[in-house]
Amino acid sequence: FLLTSCVVEEAPFKEGKIFAGKKVSSDTLNLGYTTYVEYCIQCHGMDGKGNGPSAKGLTPPPRNFTQGLYKFAWVPYGELPHDEDLYRII
């Protein structure tokens, strides 16, 4: 029988980026990418639209991250959650 292994892709982020005025290093972006692919992609999909292969059977359906809408009771309407809010949820 044939054994296969996961192909390790080249890191998608070569340089850091600025998000909401905060500089994020390429190392942090690549860690986030790896984590998303390992734990989130099945439900939220590669593009973050909530259309992953496991999404069909989930109620409520996975959030579409591309819309930028979040429902956290402690985050005022119209504001984005802080990193700490996302850590708490995840």
C-alpha cells in the first residue's frame, strides 16, 4: 500500500501587514494561517465564507468571516471585537 504525507506549503506571508493600525509580523500571520487551516477550514472554508465541507450539517451555520459581522454580547453594536474577545470565544 501507498503511504502519503501532507505537503508542507511555503509560508504564504513573506512580510508583515498592518491591520487596524497595528503591525502584524509575517511569523504571526503564518501561525494564524496554519492554525486556521488545521482547526477552522472544515467549517468556515478556505475563503472564510462559512462554506467549508462540514458546514452543510451545522446549525447554526458557520459564520461568514468576510462580512465582518460578529455577535458578542459584550461588544457594542457596530464595533469589532478586540483580540481578547476572539481568544475567549475560540
